[in-house]
Amino acid sequence: MDSELDDLEALLDMGFAFRPRPVPAAPATRPQLRVPLLLLILLKCRASRLHWKGLQVLNWAIQSDARMEVLSIVIGGGHVPHMPIVRIEPMLDRAIDLAVGLGYVTFDSGRTVGLTALGKERAQEISRTPVLAPEKKRLMKLSGKITQSRIDLLLEWRSE
């Protein structure tokens, strides 16, 4: 038993060093990859501006065809029997902050995000490339404008 304790003390008495190691992050969580999507979403909006809640809804919906279908039904005034729970993503907030820092968008005290002239240029450049093709296709399927009342309807909780 004493020899095991001596071995353990010798092992613990050794030097050590901490070295930073890269940690892989999923692409969806990288804010710098969310900025182009943010610009495309705003380009689709009336006056290239949208309230933060609306951005969260579109960001949620654009991730799948099924979600876009639900959003289309709600925008069209239809009723969705089981209201979905829209996820509020912190990565979108970080992408907004990064886009503000890059001069692509403005974010006012009323929580409205809008494209700047530079942001519109970048969004148009992105729309001409094959980048984010599935998301672009989903955005193109969305007809009409999104109103705040429809966004609120989608976000409210209903127990039916």
C-alpha cells in the first residue's frame, strides 16, 4: 500500500502545462456564417428592415421546408392546429452584433434591424452566388410581407 501511495505522490509531483486546443463548432453556431443569412433575410423584407422578433421567426423558419410551410400558412392568415415553438437563437444576436460592427446593418433602440447601403450591396452579391442555396430557395417561396401581428400570432402560446 505504501509503494502505491509513493507512486501516486510521484505522479502528482510532476509538472504540467495547459495548452489551448481548438474546439470544433457546428457551422450553425458560428456568427460569421450567420451574417450572410441575416443579410438575405433583411433583403427580403419590406424596406430591408425587420423587428428583432421577426428576424428570430424567419431565422427559425428558414432552417427547414416544414417550418417555412408553417410560416407561410400563418402569414396567409391560416390557422396552424399545433402552434410551433419558435426558438430564439443567441447566435443570431451575435450575428447582428457582428453585422453592426461591419457596417452592414443598423440596430435601433426600438429593436429594429435594417440594412445599410453597404449591407444591401453585400446581400445582393450573396444572392448572385450559389452560397446558401437551400435557404435562398426557401426565402423565395415566401410570398407577401410579414406583419408584426402575424409574427406575434406565431409566437404566442396556445393550449387547445
